[in-house]
Amino acid sequence: MKDTFTHQGMRKRLVETLKKKGITDKVVLQAINAVPRHLFMDSGFVDHAYVDKAFPIAADQTISQPYTVARQTELLEVKRGDKILEIGTGSGYQTAVLLEMGAVVYSIERQNELFKKTNRFLPKLGYRPKKLIFADGYAGLESEAPFDGIIVTAGAPFVPKPLLAQLKVGGKLVIPVGEHVQIMTVFTRTDDTEFEKEEYGEFRFVPLLEDKE
Ligand code: SAH
């Protein structure tokens, strides 16, 4: 597993592309610059790693487009030491970006094959999430709640209530909501019972699946 100067150069260009597309958060851009995205994809696809596109990984899933990862992470407003729950571990790329930013990360994946693969892979790169969990993300992670932020990386047909309930006051849920096209939606918990909702345009994700097969 290598991260060469060539890869690093390609990553710098990707960061420039993301800036042009409107990403301004320096800490997010630094994290994208630091994580070797090509190692999260099967070898042979290295050429695809640093273009701003989603790409297939195992189990019919995708590694999210870099712009999408950057935008969602920016909207989450992560601070060093924040306790973050991710729904949809997938390749672990988003997890790694959050870890680079100093977050304490819990991440849930419902595909066993991907869960096992990513669980083995992340530590090899020195990325240590607090916990990777093989479970259904619709329920969140009650045992570790409340969280400073929750990020959903698959398209949710509706907003799961447990995810809102597991936010700290001041915490944010960043979730793409919709069936075929998703609206990036941010809920901020303003007190025990109140949430503020903001919308940030259309995105396309693989679906957040409701039933385990
Ligand atoms: N964050 C990932 C994106 C992966 S795509 C990355 O950076 O690569 C979305 C992921 O959500 C897939 O791995 C899919 O298996 C997972 N997923 C779908 N439904 C889920 C559910 N109900 N609970 C947890 N994970 C789910």
C-alpha cells in the first residue's frame, strides 16, 4: 500500500477542484488532502481515485464522491474531540476524513462483507475509529448517545427519529433525505424538544436500506 508523490499531487489537484466547487472549510480540505483515497478503492482503479466522482466498492455499494464527502463534513461543523456517529461505513473513506479532523468516530454498517473488510483495513492505515458496528443504522447507537454530530452517508427515505433523539443540544444531523434524489438536510438541536432544519440542494446516494437480507 503506497502513497507516492504522484498520488499526493493528484490529491492536491482534487482539493483545488473542491475549492472551485465551493468548499471553503480549511480543516475539511486539509483532511481530504491527507487521506489516500486511492487505497480505499480496489487496486487497478487508482486513476479514478482523484477525480471528483463516486465509485463502486464491494457489495454493490459506492465510495461517495469527494465533493459530497467534503460538503457533508463541512455542514457537520466538526471540532477536534467531537463525538461523531456515521451511518454507512462503506469503504471507510468518510470515517478516515473525520478521524483526520480529530473526531472520535463511531460508524455503523449493515453489509457484513464491507463491515469486516473496512474493520481490517482502517487500522492498517493508522485510522482508529472508536467503534465500527455491524448493525442497522436506522436505530442509531443508543448505548453511546448523545453525539455532537451524526452523518448519514446513504439516501434516507425519511428521517429516522432515533438519530434526532441521539443528538446533544447544539449537535447536528447531516442527512440526505429522499427516494431517488436526496436533499441534503441539516437538523440542529436547539433544545430538548426543538430542532432547526436547513436544506442544501440535491445529491444522489445509494439507499439507506431498511431490511436486512
Ligand atoms: N461513507 C461511505 C459511503 C458508503 S455508501 C464511504 O465513504 O465509502 C453507503 C453505505 O451505507 C453502504 O456501505 C451501505 O451498505 C450502508 N448502508 C445502507 N443501509 C444501511 C443501514 N440501514 N445501516 C447502516 N449502513 C447502511
